[in-house]
Amino acid sequence: MADKNLTLAISSSPHLRSPDTVSNAMRDVLLALLPITLVSIYFFKLHAVFLILVCLAAAALTELLFRKVMNKPSSLDDGSALVTGLLVALCFGPSTAWWTAALCTFIGVGIAKELMGGLGWNRFNPALFGRVSVILLVPIFSYLSSIFVSMRPYLGEIDMVTQATPLALLKQGVGMPGLFDLFLAFPGGALAETSALALILGGIYLFYKEHITWEIPVSMIVAVFVVALIFGQNPLYHVLAGGVLLGAFFMATDWVTSPITSKGKLIFGAAIGILVIVFRVGLGPTEGTAFSILIMNAFVPYIDRVTKRPKFGEVAASQSASVSAGRPVSKTS
């Protein structure tokens, strides 16, 4: 007779559950971004604070607006919009006009994320999609800047010498900072380009919390190093400068827009690294990481198909035919 104290729980798959939640994961990403955020605030002070607050507010308001229009419940508490907003802010320099950063955030959260189905359905990294969209819409922004220039708050002077990005200096071949300065702290370019060490610490934290695996960051960084060496460039400079480390740890590893299998992740990361150097050497010195990741985001479904795991009990067609004919199949066939 069955034990009446036992109960049968019936639920839909998946039956293997994890205590991790989206909100906890997003909280950890925000914590991982805290070191680079603090370094950028140290160098750029109120300019960095203002830009970050604008992007965070724009991300929250955009998600609320789009979900309201689409008659969906608010998902602001999962933290994904705030992560996108902070990443957008870190991709810009401190002198960026607030309306440019706000529009970039609006495009990233509203179009690349919500209109594509919401969290978990977006094909492209939202922050990078918004960033590249802004670059392609530069002529329109030039007109808007002339209208809204009087609406920019005064937050103190910015030392324009520090605004030349390390990659631009590399392209010109003059005044390049030392590798140790790039690794530790250097006030040039975007907010996220101020300290390679801070980005590495954030990446280590994500590894520790098991939110990312090693395949994409390592293959991407190694590819950047090797291809830069082939092109006769300083490989360490290319790894430490620009957005390579931010992209390797925080952008390319996006759970939704990256491959599932380990082999696919290695291919994905290596391809991004190769494209980064091709863009930097053949075209402009900046934004190569953003374009490279977005290009490879489009190939993720194909990479997943090519590197898919075999189904349980699945055998090759030739093996299946041999079994059907009654012929034994050797383990080496």
C-alpha cells in the first residue's frame, strides 16, 4: 500500500531547477561593473555621474513605456534595463551630449530588447545595438545638437587632452600612454576605457559567480593578441585599449546573444577578435568591438546549428542504416 504521506508534485519542464534568478544575475552584473564605474567617476567626476544617471533613467522609463504600450506587465524589477543603461553609459565619453546617450539607451532597450520580444528573445546585444545606431544616425544628431546645445548643464571643465582615445593615439603613432597606465588607470576615451584592471576584476567576479564561462573571453582576447601580432601591431596595447575587455567580459558573453555550446563559444569569440583587429587596422580605430560583436550576434543561430550537441541516442545516418540491416557497427566507424 502506498505511503499516504507522500505527495506527487506535477509541474511543466524544466525539472532541473536552479536557485539563480534573472534579478540575481543582473545584480551581479551591476556589481561586476562597479569597479570600472567608480574609476570613471574618479577621473571624470560629475560628467560621468550625470551621463550614467541619464542612461539609467532613460533605460527605466523606456522599458516602462514600451511594456505599457504593448500591454505587458512591468519587468523593471529584473534589473536588465538598468544593466543595459549602465553599459550604454560606459560606452560613451564624458563629453557626450546627454540626448545622444538617452536616445542610444532608448533604441537599445525599446527596439533591440522590448520590440524583439523582451528579455531572452533579443537577437542583438541591446547596448551595442543602440550604440551603433547612434553612430549611423550621426547626421541627424548634428542637427539636433544645434537645437539642444543650450540644454546641456554645466558640470565643470573637461581636460580635452585626456579625451583622445588610446586607439586614436595608436593610429596617429604619437603620445601613447604606457601599458602599465592602460592596465591600471588612464583617463582617455569612453568611461569603460579608464582601467583594464577594473574590467578584469569585474570579469573575475562573473566567473566566480558562474554567470560566464572562459571560452568567449579567452578566445576573443587571444584572437585579438595573435591577429594584432600578425598585422605588426602591439598586441598588448590592442587588448588593453578600447573596448576589448568590456566586450569580452560583459558584451560578447551575453547569455541570449551568444552560442550555447563550448565549441560554438570558442568560434564566436575568436571570430569577434579577428574582426576587431580588421576593423581597427583597415578602418577607423574606434567602435571595432561594437561592430564585431553585433556582426557575430547575427551568426549565433548558425553557429549553434553547426556545433549542436547530439541528441540522446542519436547516431549518424550511416550507422543507423547499418544497424537496420543487421550489421554490427564498430566503435571506430
